[in-house]
Amino acid sequence: MTNDSKPAFLRRIRSFVKREGRLTPGQQTAIDTGWPQFGLNPKEAINPSELFANDNPITLEIGFGNGESLATMAEAEPNRNFIGIEVHRPGVGHLLRVVLEKGLSNIRVFDTDAIEVLQQAIPDHSLDCIQLFFPDPWHKKRHHKRRIVRAEFLDLIQKKLKAGGRFHAATDWQHYAEHMLETLNEHPGFSNSSDNDYSERPAHRPLTKFENRGLRLGHGVWDLIFISK
């Protein structure tokens, strides 16, 4: 499929806003040291069994921020493999520094747009879980078209998930939670894992500093866990 023949959503909508930040010396050193071992090329399809030298289940996280929660999950579940995607270089550097300090071997990293990674590097039906925690809500109505959770995005991730695999999203914006819930409920490839609209935060999803701060201020957080059919 050429770029011109791709659905408009996949040609124009990116999963991020490019935010450049200054790398600390420690983050730059971590990238220099860790990227050759843990970094991945988005233009090359991965072979999960070869990449991790095992057939453990794989969780992919879109937009891992500074990587603290992703590293915490990887450390807590050594028999699960994790792939993280983040375009913010200081976040990549911070995660790699933690990975090196903790001696983690079950994490790999992409540093480019998630749509490109999913299209080109992730084999179909290879993932057990896709995580999307606190994506940009694009709260202004004229920007809603930039939200990543749309039918076309769900089509793409459903192809990458195994049957029975999970899509786990979380947001602290109620209107975005309602939008995601409606969009997921309308998609024929997913079913809600909860008897209610939203799920309780599972123990394996760590609370981030950002989330803790919001909770102290009385902000709500909504988790959605849907199963791929």
C-alpha cells in the first residue's frame, strides 16, 4: 500500500506532538550505552522470539513518558516482554538509564511515531496487550480529530493483538474517557472486559507522579480494558 492509498487517518494523524527537550548528561549517556542493545528500527519488522530469545507474552506501550511505570512493570513481571514507544528523547534516555541501572532485559524501545511502528515493525497477531496511558486528550473541540483513539486506529491495533489480547487505556479527562468508551463499544473487534463501562485500575498499572498529583487534587481517572475478538 502506498502512502497515497493509506486511509487519511493513517496518512495525517500522528500519535504524538513532537516535544524536543534538552537531554541531561545522564540521559545522553544512557542512550549512547543502551540504544545499541535496546533500541529498535521502526522500518524493520521484529521477530519477537528472536528479539527476546523467548516466547513470553508481549505488552506494547504507546507513549511511555519518562518510562518509570514501564520499567516498574517490566521489573515486576520478568516473564513478560515489554516494548515501549516514545518520541520525547529525554523520556527515552530516562527509561534506558533505569533499564541499565536495574539490569532489565525484557524491554525494547522505539523512538518514533506509534502508527509507523505498528504498520511496519509489529507482526500481526503478535501482541498480548497494548497500553495507552494518558494520551493527549486534545480537549478543544476543533482538535478532537487529532485524538488517537479512532475507529481506524482500533482497526490497526486489533490486527496486531492476538485473539483475546487486551487494549488497556487510561485517561484523566472524562470527556475523552467517554469518547474512547463510545468508540470502543462501536468497534466490532473489541468487547469490554468490565461489566461496568470502566474498569478498576489493575494492580499491575503503577500510579505515576502525574496521576498521584491529579488524584490529590480530586481529579478522576478512568481505565478502559477491552478484549480483542
